[in-house]
Amino acid sequence: MNRGRRREAWETSSHRSSSMSAASEGALSENFTSMSREFSALVLAGSAIDDNSSNDRRDHEGTNNANNNLARIGEDDMMEEETNPLAIVPDNQLSLDPVPSPGRGPPVGGSSSITGQHEISVQRVKKEEVETKISAWQNAKIAKINNRFKREDAIINGWESEEVQKATSWMKKVERKLEAKRAKSLEKMQNKVAKARRKAEERRASAEAKRGTKVARVLEVANLMKVVGRAPAKRSLF
């Protein structure tokens, strides 16, 4: 009877060990299956992200679908692990999943970065367009101001030339008048000089004649007195 109990105990322990080994093998197979599913989901998500990086809407949809698929796979694995009562997990067992679950990881930021770069490029293009318009407006205004200044400068130069010509012509007229007046004055002066010289000659000739007459009378009286022999009186006859 003891042998029968020992046999039953051995069969029971062997049955338990076989069931535990089968459970551990099932758990390993289920973990491997979950790993393969997660790896395939990661590959699909990566391909969806790479294919839809050029389009913002498709990128968002592909990322959301990949995340939903990964989340669903993770939920299925959790449900399978929770519904498996025979799975034995030791305390020191390392995680068999080398890659963290994308559904539980941080959200993918590729679409936001592409959208931000697109917005920055659009803003840069708008800024360059505005700067180009401002430069064109500035150049047009400066050219207009310069042309107006050139016209005003030409008008000022013409007015200056006209005024200088007027002043020069007036000075020439004054000089001609002065020259004519000078000529007249010179002629008048020469006439006066000639007249003065003529009168001086006439007066000189008259004075010379008077002198000669008086000298002749004095000589005549002196000869007469010599003939008579009488001295002249004190009072002069002349």
C-alpha cells in the first residue's frame, strides 16, 4: 500500500512537472509569438512612417494606425498573459522584448517636425517676398526723387546761366556807355586844352606887342632928351 501511494505521488509529481514544463514551453512559445508580432508591427509602422513622410496627412494617419495596431497587439499579449494561469515567470527572468513597445513609448515627432519646417520655409518665402517688394518700392522712390532732383537741378542751372548772361550783357552795356562817355569826355577835354592854348598864344602875342610898343616909345623919348640935353623928370611919362 505504501508502494502504491509512492507510485501515485511519483505519478502526480511527474504529471505536475510535465504540466509545468508544458506550461513553460507554452509561455515561451507565446512570448516568442508576441515578440514576432511586435517585430512585424514595428516593421509595418516603420515602413508606414517612411512611405508617408512626404505627406503630412498620410503620415498622421499611418502613425495613428501603427500606434493603434501596436497598442492592440500589446493588449492582446497582456490578455493572453493574464488568461494563462499555467505560466510560470521566475523573479530573475530578464525581459525578452529587446525593443520597447511603440504603443507605450513616446509619440512619433516626424510629422510635427516636417510641418514646422514647412511653416518655417513658407514664412521665409513670405519674408523674402516682402523684403523684395520693399526693396523694389525703395528703389523706385529713390529713382523718382533722383529724377526730380535732376530736373530741378537742370532748371536751376538754366536760370543761373540766364541770370549770369543778363548780368554780363548789362555790364557790357554799361561798359559801352562808359566808353562812349569817356570818349566824349576825352574829346571835350582835348577841345578845352586846345582852346586854352589858343587863348594863351593870343594873350602872349598881345602882351609881346604891347611890350615892343612901350620899349620903342621909351627909346624915342630917350633919344629926344639926348638931343635937347635935358634930364628926364622924376615923374614918368608912362
